[in-house]
Amino acid sequence: MEHKCDPVFARVDKLISLLHKSKLLHILMVMNNQTTPMRFSEIKKRVDSSSTTVNRRLIELEQNGLVIRDVINTAPATVQYTLTNEASSLAPAIQSMYDWIVEKDIHLL
């Protein structure tokens, strides 16, 4: 008897591919631990990464509905980033993977 793969796994694969990108998980967790919107420079400093990498990840997060980019009409313009509710609800799953690695002292190749 043939078993068909649940098509939701394809969407899970896409999520894992997105989360796999350099600094993306770190950006999500830093933003999740912040109670107020964050500016680009603050995110860059907290994840200790290049402007190019942080910019790319924020664009990808925004395109996938996980981050809201808010431009405030000041001189010069102020840009702030906030996690969407969907991204915030992902945090416990990410934290559980982190906790699992620490608890089990896992060292993957």
C-alpha cells in the first residue's frame, strides 16, 4: 500500500529553508525578546552581523509576512521593524530546539 506524503511538509521544508539562512534565527529571537519596535542599527548590533546580511534577512522576513517594516516620517526617515503575530508564535518552537540542543548536549556534524 502506497502512503502519500502530507503536502504540509512541503511548506515546513520552505520554512526550514528560510530559517536556515545566516543570522535569520538570531534576528527572530532578538526581535522576539524586545517589547518595542527595533531600528535596523539596533538589530545589526545585537546579532553582530554585516549590514548586507541583516538587510537581506529583514527583507526576506518582511516578504514572508514575519516582520513589519514601518517607515516613520521624520527627517531623516526612521525605519522600525516589528515581528508579526505569526513570527511571535514561532518563537516557542525555535526556543524548544535551542533548549533541546543544550539539554541533550547535541553536537551535530
